[in-house]
Amino acid sequence: MVEHSPDGIKTVFKWCFNPIGTVTIPKGGRFNELKHFTSLKQPYAELSRIIFLDAHGELTIPSCITRFGLGKNQRFRIIVKTEDYPDEPNIVIRCLGEMKEFGYYGISNSNEWRAPFFTLLLPNTPAPPVFENYWPGAYGNYHAIYVPDDSVGAYKASPGLQGYKGQILPLSEYQG
């Protein structure tokens, strides 16, 4: 990202990419610019993980990414690097593509390998994706999953989301 200063052009890299494909997002940061990275390929050799430095933030995943957290061959995952969660932890994850699968390592933290609370937005995923048996949602660690309004019933019937039907909400109710 380039920012301009009044006395000339000054280049500032807001997000830190390292050689092994890790993006580190500062405390309270948003990385919605990732939506412009539409040429990322699977398995994600260029981008292996995104690390949030606290339990508040926002991320927009480009439409080319349709599954993540599936292990060695598809290493892309989101990590929340914090030991102490704030009172209201929330990472908002907006997936622009039609998501196919979330694996166990989809969203995790650096302590217990489970994410703190998060909100998942799936505006372009009318059919429920596969949620692996032990993905973080299995621990009830999400505030809500917002899905297309006509798909709420299908998501509530999805095997990977049983027991969490109250957190599945229509996208029209999202206030963000």
C-alpha cells in the first residue's frame, strides 16, 4: 500500500509480506486489500498464512480462494496470535468466492489452535461448504455466520454446523 505525504511521495508498506508467504496484520488491522490479489493459485504457494496480532480485525478473502485450512497441500490459514483475548474478540472474515471447504486449520490461534470468536461472511456461497469435523466452529468460536438470505435453512441443516443454528444468520441482517 502506498501513502502520500504533503511534502512528496512516501512509500509505506502497511502489511508485511515475508518470503514464505506470511502476512502480518497489526493490532486492530484490516486487510481488505487482499481482495485485489485475484491471481493467487491453489495450493497457495504465494500466501500460506495471515497472522492477526490481536483478536480484533477484518480480512477480505479474494474470490480465487475457495477452500483453506486443509493441511500440508493447501496451507493457507488465518492465525490469531494472542494469548489473552479481549472482552469482545472478533475477527471478521469476508469470503468473496464461492467457498467449498473449511478445514481444521482454517482459523486458529497461537495458543490452543482454535480461533477466538470470529464472524464469517459468505455472500457468494449459496450452498453450505464442507466444514471439517474439528474446524474452529466446532468449538462454537464464532459470533455468527452470515449467509445468503435464501440459504439460511440449508446452512442450519449442514452436518458441520449442527448445534450452532442460532449463529447462522441472513446476510441482510449484517451490520458491519
